Amino acid sequence: MKIQYLGESASSSLTNEQVYEAYQLNDFCYAVTDDSETVRFYSIANPVPYGGKRGGTWKVIEA
């Protein structure tokens, strides 16, 4: 699936308005290939980039 992150950017993690490849791991987490090209787990409800202070939201682009 493709999801767009909307929120605070952090280097080598998540960038605001960037679209990422991901899959839903469970009811709480997405497994996302982030800016570091590493698959990391992020909250579906309140994703916070690694090294970031505030969370954001996801927008599903392609299921």
C-alpha cells in the first residue's frame, strides 16, 4: 500500500507530505520503508518520526 505522512519532518525518518510504501502489521502499526530505506514500525493513530517531538497523521493513497 502507499501512505502519505502529514506532520513534523525528521531527518532519516519521515518527511512531511512524502508518500511511503507500507503494509499494515496489525490494528495499531504500519511497517513503513522510511527515508533511511529501513522498514520501521509506526503508529497508525499518531505516527512520530524517529528523533521527532510531535506526531502526525497518515493519508492512505493506495490500499
